[in-house]
Amino acid sequence: MSEIETYYDISKFSNDHIKMLRLANELGKNGFSERAAEYDKSATFPQQNYQELADNGFLKLVIPKENGGFGFSLAEYATIGAEIGKYCGATALTFNMHTSSMLWSRFMYEMPNLTVQQKKEFQKMREKQFKNVVEQNALYSQPISEGGNNWTSDPIKTNCVKVDGGWVINGFKKFASLAGHCDYYSIVCTEHFPNKAPSHEDTMDFAVHKDSPGLSVVGEWDPMGMRGTSSMDLLMKDVFVSEQDLMMPPGVFSKTLPHWPAMMATLTPSYMGQAQGIYDYTVKYLKGELEGLPPIDRRVYPTKRASVGKMYQQLTSMRVQWFSAMMEAQGFPNKNQVMRLYCAHIAVMDGVQELAALAIRTCGGQSMLKSLPLERMYRDSRCGALMLPYTSEIMEDYLSVMSLYENEEIDHMPSDTVSARTSMWRPDTAPISS
């Protein structure tokens, strides 16, 4: 596999960042890549990979230093996640679900539009969750999708109702990655009130322990790609939670999409890493350097050389867009930053599919065999563009609207379709101080 120096200027990275990048590659080369085929074949969770990630401190990458973590930025995490994705897409994708839960607690707390009371409550909530990870290596899942419901447009259907001492949750989550293998599920739900329609502003986020009464993992998991994510369904029937289980104050979660949009683009590291892995595999295959295969030099064919040159060009373009967008990620970005983020997301999610298809065509018929990793990479690559909240179609819609309408026009523009525009970025620079 390519070394990090081949696509990053690491002179600008911190020593801790470089150390974790190299460690991710070491784990990938000496275990993740070797086990990926079996996890894919059996559609089982990469348990050993996670044990190694936990043992080496990866679960606390973005937790603040004062809370015992590394305090890495979103961009630093993204580059580390991409290195994991080079070797096992399913491990990188599920690892993001855990890290995203920590990212929300890290960065939403720092938002200037929280009240003083929200800030005070939030501090206690996140300290508890950070402690679980730092001291116990607790693993968090982040199931939001509900199947058939576009949660970026309509309020989340899973609901909670206030009762004595806390709330009761009822609902269903689809594609609950890490199902049955995490310690806590970050359950996003809508609080229901008598005589009031469900609202985005009433969104709640609870850390629900895996052994909570009424919580169950249901269904089977036998997908085309990303088979090691263990993304089965999650059913909640009268699950009780208390104030101590809140991951953030009521209403704060709904600010993430419009005010910290890059935190919803953290599915991309896995696919950026896969793109690099696909390219690296193709180069080694054509050089005849793959272990277990005859050392046949296929570089003599000009058509194959031309294809690899095209792959490198696209890979580099993807990474430049993506890395730039991750580096400038922040709360309350401006319109141009957000549009670049949306473009980068499309470039990665659509680009990795194109690279995988070109790699198979370039390597030839043998590359389709399940005994070789390219077939798995191809199937895994197909999944990214389908994932909410930023599917390729939603990103294209956002870009078209933002290109043609001014900010104040967006909510009043004529439309004959129901879109996800309630979750689009919104400029809001007026902090709440009381």
C-alpha cells in the first residue's frame, strides 16, 4: 500500500497525528487486510480489528485532551479513518459511527448559539460519555436511519415521551451499524408532546446501553457490500432513559446539519481510503507483486498503463477536494465552504465506484474472483452514495439550489417535490448568550 507521504505533506502534521496514521497502516497491513475477506464472506463484525483499535487508543481520537483523548480535529480524524479504509472498508465505516458520536459531543458543545444553561448541562453529559470511552473502551453506535423515512426532511419517527424520572423511547432504526457489538447506541429521537406536531426542534439524543430492557437487535444482515458492518435493525419498545443518559441537551442535535454540516460528511473517510486501496491493489496486480499470484508483469500493455494513469488522475482529484474540505471544516461555515464540502462528498462517493469499475476492467477477468480483494472492494464501493444524510442526489439538489438562489430565497422557492432542504446548511451567526 502507498505510504502517507505519497499523498500528504506530513511536515504540516503533528507528531501525534503522524504516529496514529502510521499505526493505522501497521494494523491494516498486519491484520485488517488479512481478515477482511473472512468478515466479508461470513458477514460478521470485525471484532478482532476493534480489539486492536481499542488497545491502541483509536476510540478516543477526537475526545478532548483534558478528558483523556487525543483532541484531534475533524480533518485529522478523517485522514486516520481513510488509512483504516485502505485495508477494510467495513471497519473504517463502523469506526466512523463511534467517532461521530464523540465528534458531536466534542464540537456541538463549542457552538456559539447554545444558551448558558445548555452549555452547563452539555458539559456534564459529554464528560460522562467521554469517561466511558477513555476508562472502559466503550464503543458507541450511531443509528439514525429508519427505513422509508427521510429523516433529513421530516422529524425522526422514533419518539420519546416524558415520564417520571426520564423518558420512554419507542421506535425502529434501520442499518444500525455495530448492532449487537457496541456498548451504547446513540439514539436520536423526537420528543412528543400532547397537542403538538412532531418537530425537528424537539430532537433528542440518548446513550442507550446495549442491555437496556426493551431494546433488541432484529432481522438478518446479508447485504451486497459492507458486509462486516453488522448493520441489523434495532427495535425499541418502552425503553426507559433518564437525564443521565442524554448525550446533548434537547434541541442541540437539530443544529448539526445546518450549522456544522461537515460532521455529516464523515462517512467519506472510509470511501476515500477504499479508493486509495483500489488504486494500490491495481498497481501491484499489474506489476505482478501480489502474494499468492504468479509474478506476471502486465505493465507492457499500453491500454492498461493508460487506465492506471487515468485512475491516478481521478484519485488525486478526489483527495485534493476531500482533504481541502476536511481541513476547512468548522461550525458556521460560509456558503462557499459548504458548497466545496458538498462537491467533495460527491467526488468521493461517486468517484470510488468509478475507480473500482475501472480497476476491474484494467486488471481483467481474474480480478472478479472472490478469492481476490478487488471484487469485495467493488461491492463495498457501491454503498457510499446511498447513505443519508448526504446521498449523491441530495448533494446535487443542495448544490443546484445554492448555486441559483440567494440564502433568503431558499425557503420560499417554488418546488414540485419534497426535498431534504430543511437539513440544508443555513447561515446563522447570532450567538445566544442567555
